[in-house]
Amino acid sequence: MKVVIIIPTFNEFGNIQTLMEELNNQFSLMKHECHILVVDDNSPDGTAALVRVLKQRYDNLHLLTGEKNGLGSAYIRGMTYAMETLRADVLFEMDADFSHKPEDVPRLMAEIDAGADFVIGSRYVPGGTIPKEWAWHRKLNSWGGNAVARNVAGIYGVRDCTAGFRAMRTSLLRKINLSDLRVQGYAFQVALLHAVKVAGACIKEIPVEFVERADGESKLGLRDILEFIINAWWIRLHSSKTFIKFAIVGLSGVVVNLCFFTFFLGMGLNKYLASPIAIELSIVSNFILNNYWTFRWRKTVDPTRIRGLKFNVVSLLSLVLSYGTFILLSAQFPDVPPQIHQFIGIIPATLVNYFLNSYWTFRQVDETYKQPDRASKFNARIFPMASVENMTALEEQSNYGTNTDGSARPAIKCLILISLAVLALLLAAQEGPLEGMHWDAPIYLYQAKRFAETHYFVNYARHAVEIVDQVHGNLPAGEEFSHAFWRFVRIGHIAVLGGVVGFFGSTLTAIVFATWLYTSFLITGIAFLFYSVLMLGKMREPELPWFTGAAISTLLFFLSDIYSYLAGNLVSEVLCVFLLSASILALLRSINTGRLPLAILSGLLVFASYTARVESVWTWLTFLVAYLIVWRGKHRSTPWKPFLATCLAAFGFYVAYAYIFYPLADPHHNLAYVSGLTIADPHNGVPAYRLIFVAGGLLWVGAMVCLRWLGQSELVRFGWVWLLLSTLPWIPQFILEGPSQTRMFALLIPPLFLLSSAGWSLLLHHGLRRSIKIAVVGALCLALVSQPKVYAWLHGIPGMWRVQLVHSFLAAPKYERNDYLPTEMVTFSHAVYDADKPTVLVSNPKLSQGNLNLIRFFGPSYQADADLALAGDPTNKKLCDHKFPDLGEPVLFCQGYVDPTSIPAHQASYRILFLRPTNKYAMPNGTHWLETTNFTLDGFRN
């Protein structure tokens, strides 16, 4: 083929002769007919005159002169001349200042010979470099130019869009009208690259070392920069309809958002609940229009369902931005109509939606990309690899249902995953709503009612200073700690439940839905941990059968008592396990793929977990620390960019959160709050060192097994470092053998799941049959002992009472499992609140406060303007003599009278009712009002 290297020059007298010599030396190593075309813009230093002299020495040297109109103009002249006069087959773009090494010319040409249409000598692919001596503004200028080219001009998939060292086939250029590019300066590089992509070019990037120019000065000026930016926007607006379509779709989303928001307000829905629902409906509308209209022409790898999932992930970030803006403006400007706040919140959400969806969700792939078959796509999701070659090698190992590493084929993997999911759902369905619950569950439900019916966020922002005063000793009467601050450090969890209550109302349906929602949170969290283990394992120790090890760990977790305890339990730890697992998976994907939006998503999820339970962020921080301790500088460079991006994102969201609720979110107040709590437990609880085993369940079997390879496996060391760091806050509890609660240790599930998967994978990999049998039999025996019916049977056998010691390490204590009866409480709630006269409800001391919370949950709604941030729980158990009526509460909850003279005083203003378990004695002067299977309601006889 005939190759022509085009070299535009202006005042390159000091470089041109040496460059000709170096290039001709390289030509001797190539099998093609090579020529050099110097396009000089009438350089005043005599560059053209020197080239004319050199032409007498080199027959392959050509000269083309003209007026100085910019780099783009020079290249267009040179390309036209090379194609029409010199009849070139391949053209090169190259600088005359030795920024591009002549010895790289054969490397670029080799890619053309291999079938590429357009080859870029790239500074920003692995192996490529830029000069170390570049000042920060030079680096920023280069990085910013590429960012503008990709995200504004829409040149996706190319790492170095502004490179000036490129090779291309003239058959490709003949499809393009160069005069239509309408650029003269450095913007030509981006304009041409965009044109060849549209023409369907096969583009290849190879790494090169970009060298600081040897002689002369850079020609890049402010005019070139402005032309570059304007041209990028011109490409976006003129040569593609995508941006205009997206803008139209975005406008339709605004209309959908505001219409539904106004509709929900008209239906009487709280504005803080109407806002996110309207946002989500507009997101769904935008996806449908973008998928089937805006980005319909883009060829992507992912099917529609995956694009929809990605779109919703991006929209989660948009939802937080829009909703956060709405809350901030509502708190700062309460007198402004909420539609104005909603409209302003749409603006950042729209920008984030466009750039992330265009870059990630609907990202176009090259025409030369080979679509994998279904098995390959399934393996790609199960085993995320660093390269396609590794995936191909793994698939080639597949044989008779299993791979050589012991892992199952895709069809069997799919069957295993479906079976595990079905098992998890069946086990969760064994108990009804609010059966076997922690005592905090009904408290959270009552707070969710408050959230759905009042301005919860605004009230907390309004009373932030007063709540801080409570933390530092100025407690309300009757409170041993600040209940308002306790609610604040769980406000994200309350908001999730509040969304359910706001949608379904204070009904049984809301409780059932919330129960299954939190069950799905737990199952999905384990699924995220499953994929995280596969990804981390294949990144670090790909020879192990991670799928099988993770599948065994998942099965053992579902068979553990901790799963039956947490499934459907409306406590904050369940939500945090889900959010932390999703955050870790997003961060690992960002490390593996280099996509920083995933790292930002990880930071967002961590922040969400922080709002649900402040201390949950410790598990995520220890993950980062353990990663740096074990793998810093090993195998590959430390992933500082993803780590920095996720930390900055989490911190940025925290700063906005802290500003809205200032000074409540100050960490010092949380420390003061914790230090004010007492270790004493009203239930004479189980020591913490036992509950840590209960929280891990049968995952501890695999975790203990992997200790055998602690010295050989870096991943095992990472898991144990992570686990030990995660347990640091509980060391005082272990030493003092203080009582604790099982749910608090649920945040150790992520590192335990990793260690369990590693243990089983290592056992299978090394083929230790005897050890495998012992581990399997031991795990099954422990699973049986943890089951209540089996334990009760064993405990009844003479001499087997000692099994209770083993059981205490496997099952949550009975005092943490409470059966609340929502179907009965809704009946009593209607009876108690269905009266014109206020009521005093006297409850038996044996009746749990959770049932009273449910009675109030099913009761009448609060006024939207009710300010309850400082209000305590009306069901807190106190003597009726010491409890004063609350004007906002039609029912006074109390435990009984000490002074009989208080009863007539209450009778004058209230009707007095007594609620007791059916098997307990009735009031001597009571009248029977209502009875259910477990409870009886009596009236007071005058």
C-alpha cells in the first residue's frame, strides 16, 4: 500500500531535517511504499525553503504551501492532495516537533495491516504516557479536551480523542466530505474522529509515549480552545439529534413530574411523599421514551431489561439530587409554593440523567464488537473478568456440566441460583407479618406513620439545636436518653418505611408489604455479596471455584437461624446489609471496569446506609482499609481513583445532609449520645461473644475452615483483617461480657460471607475429601440444632440438656423474638379510637409496648402541620397518675393507677378502658367490651 505521512508545519526549521532522517530510517523497516507530505503555512523561518532542499535528497518527500489558516485547514489541504494527486492508500497525521516518535509509525501501520480503519497513538490507554514535566494546566487542558469530546461531542469508547498522531485508510476518508467539517484549528481532530465514527470505522488505540517538543513553541491558543468547545457543541446539536431528543424527553418528564405532583397534592398526599413518587413516575416515562426513541439507533450490548436496571440506578442518584434540593429549598423557603422547589430540583437531576445515561446506560459499542452468546453473557455476569481472553479460556474449560475448576456450567448455575431464591422465599414465608420480631419493629412502624403524615424532615431541621441540647444533658422529663436523637440517627430507615406507609396508609397491607420488602432487601443483599465474592475472587485468585463456594455459603446462611430472624424484620440492620452489599459491589465493579460513576454510586449507597444507621458506615470503611492493608502495591496499582471517587461522593452527600440538619449531623454529638447510654440491658441478655456467632450463623463454618490457608491466600487474609477491624467497636462488650442484641452484629455478615465462600472454595479446590465430609456433616448438624423443633426434641432427651449451650451460639435469644399481632391490634385500635370522647387506655404490665404502638399506628392520622420532632412516643409506659393528656393525641396510654382518687378525675374527661391478655385476670369493676384470641378489652364501670 502507498502510505503518506502528512506533517503540517509552521516555524519548524529546527526540527524538519532531523525528522526526515528519522522517518526514512523507519521506512526501511516497512514493506509499504512510504511518502512524506509537508504542509507548510508560509513559515517565516524558512521551513519551506529547507524542505525544497531536502527534496533533492529524498524522492519520497513532497511539499505543499499555503496561507496560515489553522491546523485543520492545513490537514484538509494535505489530505485532499494526498488522495487526489499522490493516490495514497493510507494517511498519517503527525507533528513535526518530535512529540510523536518516528519509531511508532510502524506500530500504527501494523494495526492498519491487521484490519483497522483508523488507528490512534493514544496517551490515555494502559501503556501510554504524557510528559512528566507538564504543568497542571497542560494536564487539565488535555484531560478537559477529552472529556468535552466524549461527553459533549458524543465520541464514546475512545480514550484519547484529541490525539494528533493517527493513521487512517483513504477508503474511509472518501466517505467523508472534508469541507463539511467547517473547522480550521485543533478542533479538526475531534471533528474528523466524530465523522469517521459515524461512517462506521473500526477504530483502534495503541499506547504511545507523548514527548515534550524538542524545539520551537506550541501553537495552541485561546482561539483554538474556544473553537474546540464550540465545535464540540456544534457536533452534538447539528450532526446528531440525540441531544435535542433527550431535551424533549426531559421536558416531557418535567410535565409528567409536575402533573403527578400536583395531582397527588390534590388527593391529600403529603408533599414529602408526593415528590419522590412523582419523580419516579417521570423517570419511568423518560426511560421508555429514551429507550425507544432517543437512543434507539445506538447498538448496545445490554438487553432492554438491563438498560432499564442501569437507567434506574442512574435515576437513584438523580432522585437523591432532586429530592435533596426539594427538601433543602422547602426548609429554607417554606413560604414559596412547593411546585417551585420541585421544578428547581428537576434541573440537576436532568443533567445527571443525561450524562450518565448517555455515557453508561445507552453507551454505544463498536461495530466490530462480537455479541457473546447467552452462555458467555451469563458467565460474564457471574465471573466478571479483566479481559475477554480470560473469559474465553474459562469457557473453553467447560466439560460435561462442570468446568475444570469445579464450577458449574451456566445452565446449572442458573438452576442453582433460582433454587436458592425459592428456598429463601419459602423459609421467609414460614412466619407471618410481625412474628418473631425485634421490639424495635413496631416502634419504627409508628415513626413511619409520623413520617408519612407530617413534615418530618422540616421539623427535625427546625428543632436541630434543641435536640442537640438533649444529647448533652438537657433531657425531657421521663427520658433516660434523647429519643428524638435516636430517631434522627435512624431517619433513613424511618423514611423507607414511611414511603410504604405513605403509599398504603396505616393499614395491614402496609405492614405486609413492608415485611416482604425487607425480606427482599435481605435476599438481594446476599445476592450482591454473592456477586461481590465472585468478582473479588476472580480478580485475585481466579483458579478457585468461587461460584460453588459462594453457593454453599448462601445455602448455609439461609439455613441459619439468623436468616429466619432477620427476614422481614423491620429493623435498620436489614436495610443496611442491603445498602452496604450494593455499595461494595458497585465499588468492585468500578475497580474492575474503571467506570467512576459506579464508584460515585457506591458513595451514594454508603451515605444512604449512614442515614439508616450511623454506625453501619464502619463496615464500609473497614473494607477500604483492609483492601489497602492487604493489596496495596500488589498485583496491580492501588485503585486510588475509585476509592477517592467513592469517598468524595459519600462525603459530598454527607456535607449536604449535615448542612440541612445542622448541627444534628455533627459526629461529636453522636459520640456524646453513645457515651450517655448505659450498658445495662433490661432483659439480662446473652453475652456479646455468643451473639456474634449467632449473627454469622453457619457462615462461621467456612470462615473457620479458611484459617488453614491464612498464610497462603491473600483473599483469606483480607477477609480476616476486614472482620477483625469490623469488630473493634465491640471489644469492650466482649471483654466485659456485657449483654447485647443479635441484630447489632448483622453488619458482620459481609466479611463473614466472604470468608465462608473462601473456605468452601479452598476445600473444593484442594480436594480434601475428609475435611469436606467433616465440614458438611458439622454444618448440617449445627443447622439441625439451630431449628427450634429439633432443639426442643433434643433438649427433652435425658442427658441432652447440654445442647442448650450449643444452641445459644446458633439461635437468637427468645427475648429478642416477639410475636406482635397486627390483625388483633387493628380491631382494638378501631374500638379505642371510635368515640367522640377521649380515652384512657390502661394496659396490663405484661402487654408489650409494641402492641400499643400498633394500636396507635392503626389510629387516626396526624395533621400535616403537626410538629412532632420533640414529641415522645405516646405509648411509653407510665402510670396514669403521672401522665398528662396530650392535646394532639385522643388516647392516653398508661399502665394503671396508684392513687384511686385519680380515677374520678379522669372519668370526668375520658372514658377508661383496660386492655389485658385474655388469660389474665379481669378488672373487678370492669365491663367486657371486646375479646379476641389473645386479648380482651374491658370498660370501667362507674
